[in-house]
Amino acid sequence: MYDVRSKIEKAINQAGGVVSASVTKATTHLVADAVGTSKYTKAEEMGLPIVSSNYLQDCFAKGKKLPTGAYALGGSGGGRAEKEDDDDEEEEEEEKPKKKKAAAKKAAPAKRPAKKARRDEDEDEDDDVEEDDDDEEEAKPKAHKASAAKAARALAGVCICFTGKLSRGRADLEKLVQQNGGTTAGSVTKAVTHLICSADQSGTAKFVTAQGRGLPTRLYVF
């Protein structure tokens, strides 16, 4: 069971999400297999979406966050879940005209001057091919820069505190966080948003402080 949960949590992190060991103010969803547990009750009181594990599988399969309504566990979900579904549907409706317009523009034939001689048309076609090649070459570095910029913002607004013996050097981990737009701290301060620690650190002062502040904690080495 631990191995399965570890793999699921790793997949969530790779998809840009954060895993919390308990239901806190920072929690947005609860994935559960049964109703009536203490976590279930707390999530229900907070109006959080409570979904089955099928929700995660379908999100991973489609590569995006899905509405939670169809995956609600035991008729749960609350106002936040309904609002989330409505927001997702509105966003999709707003995107439809844009996608339709882009598709129509792409499919529209290029207009050419009616009085052009055949020779000029041939020359223009050759020029168009060269311009297309140039545009593609220019687009590559732009796409790369855009991808790099997006990666650099992956941890924007996140401040991580590391503790315990981890599988990688702490300096390397801190550098990795900073490269992705986050910050690090040597202790659990007000600025810290997450605590990463090895399993043997459960119960330490940093862990207890983080738990008391409702911060997401990780109890295994990644």
C-alpha cells in the first residue's frame, strides 16, 4: 500500500501538484477510498471536493485537471467542488470560440493578387517556402525559451525547508528549488510553505512546527 501511495504522490508532484499528509487550509482535494474517516469528515466540513482514486487516473490520462462532480465519493463535494466544476466549464466555453477562430484562420486559403503573372506567382511560391522555413527556425528558440520560462516558474511562491538525511545533497536540492522559481529556508519560518524531510524526522521540532501551521509535509525521500 505504501509503494502504491508513494507512486501516486510522485505522479502528483510531477504533474505540478502538492501532497499533504493531513487535511489543512492549503488542501484543495481529498482522495479517499472510504467515507466516514476523520479526514473525510474534516474535508466535508471545509467543503472540499472528496473524490475516488479514479479521478487521479483520469486526470493523468487526459493530461489536465478534470471537474470533480463525476468522481464525488459518497455524494460529497460541497460548494467548492461545484464552483470548481462551473469554473472549468466556463473556461472551456470561453476557449471554444478562440480555438474555432484559430482553426478557421489556419484552414483559410492564402489570398493572392489577381493580376500577378504566372512567373511572379512561381517566384512568390518559392519565397513563401523559404519564409516558412525561416519562420520555423525562428519559432524553435522562442518555443524553447517559453518552455524554460514556464519551468522556471513551477515553484513560484513556494518556500521549502529541508530536514533529515535525504537521497541528494541539500545544496543540490536548494539549487533545484531556486532554479524553478522557489525559495528555501533553514528553519520553519512564517515564509515556509512546505517541509521536506526523511522518515526518521517525524516528530522532530521542525516537523511538529510544520504540522501545527498546517503546512504540507513529505515523510519520504524523493
